Amino acid sequence: MRLLLTGAEGNFGSELRKQAAATNAAAVIAVGRQDWGAIDEKIAAAELVVHAASDLRTSASLEPHRLLDSNLMSTATLLEASRRHGVKRFVLMSSCAVYGEDMRTGEDSLCCPITINGISKHLNEKLVAEFCTANGIEYQILRVFNTYGGRDRFSIFSKLKNALVRGTPFTLNNQGRMQRDFIHVSDVAAVVLSLAMGTTRHRHLNIGTGIATKVSKLVAMVAEQFPGLVIQPGVAQEAEYSRADTSRLGELWSGRFIGVEDYVRGTFANEVAAERSAGPDQTGTADSGGH
């Protein structure tokens, strides 16, 4: 299987490439930011496209054109290239942000995104579905819940780590009332590779553990490991509850997910210790993390 992967240098992309190489599951054609000008050359040999590129850094209020170019026009470019080169299958890495504040997350639930990220993801979903249906390309849309681990720089775990390494306060928004479905990036990659090797049984599929963890409980786990963690209160507009309905995923995947508690006590604690020894090299404020 020859798989073209956008966002290949990101956290998920790096993990997918590592697992594909270790298992010989697929020959990955990596597409990074610098490769979009040569997308026709890259995609010519691909049987399957996994579109994971996403811009989470650019501000809609400061650089709206750049944001739309990164998150929407890149999808259009990739779809048209897929048609030109006869790609058989297209997988879009979407997000639970498309559900907005709705606690119902069955894949057939109405999508009501409330953030720019969620709205752009939902528009990408619509674009992929309409284009691929019209052009005879098999497609699948994967709605990933709150990813952490690996080279993560955006989740609550990354922000907690930064606070511990730098010795700065961690801002716990809304008393940590929010509940999130946290899934390790290695589990996401394993699920996606497994799905890529099979047939498409569901057009839309949630990728999560089906378990909601309260943010205050997660922070308490970290504080138990690191009693010196300084926590300060904050307020932010965030969805209260997010948990994947994994009914469909359960039909296709029977693997064991990495648990949040195991991660905190193992990998997370070891990484904090290692980065403290090496010295702080990151900045950033901390909150509960989004989808």
C-alpha cells in the first residue's frame, strides 16, 4: 500500500510514519509544508491519501487569508490532485470540534461547530464528501478526539509539562469542570493504519476511547506526582463535556488504549524529569486544552 500523508512532520504524522515503517504496513509518501508545490509529483504513485495537515497556530483575527489557505485551500488542492492522478481512496483527519457543545457524538448527530477550527473542519468534511462522491473516490472522515503524547505541543499535558519544567503556574480554567476524551497519538496512528488496510465500512468514524476524564482529576494526578505544581484559577469559554461515541469504532478495533493514569505515572513523569535535567526550552500558558 502506497500512502500519501500530509502533515507528515506533525505529531500524528511522525507517529504514523514510525508505525508504518516498523510494521511494513504501508510505504508512506511524506508531504510536509515545503512539498505542496510538488504535490502532483508526490501523489502520482499514491493509492491512498491521508490528509492530516492542519494549521493550529495561525490566528483568524491576524492572518485570516493564511489560515484559510492552510486549512481549506490545501484540501481543495489535494482533492483535485487526487482526481488527476486516479487516487482510489481519500481519508480526512477531522476533529471532534465539529460537534461543538453537543453532548451527543454519534457520527450521524448534527454537527454544530462553534470555533473557527471546528467550522473549518466541518467545511472540509463537506468538501471531501461532495467531491469524492462526484468523482468516484472512496472516502472516509475520521473525527479524532483530544490527542496527547508524542511530540504534542497543544494539549493540556503539554501545558502541564511546560509549567513543571519552567516552574511557572498552571492555569486551571473553570475549576477543571470540563470532561474530555483523551486518546494517545500512538493509539490514533494504530487505528488509522488498521483502517487503511481494510475496507471502508463507515464514511464517518469517531476516533476516541469512549472514556471522559474530568480535567480537575487529571490535574490532581499530575499534582500527586509533582507536589510542587502551582495551580492558579482561570476562566475560559470551553465546552463542558466531550466524549466519543465509539459504537462504530468498536466494530472495527479491539486494541487496548493507553490509559491517562498510566501515561501520567509513566511516560509523562519521565519526560518531565528529562526536560528538567536538560533545562526549559519552551514557553506558553496553560489551560485545559481544546479539541
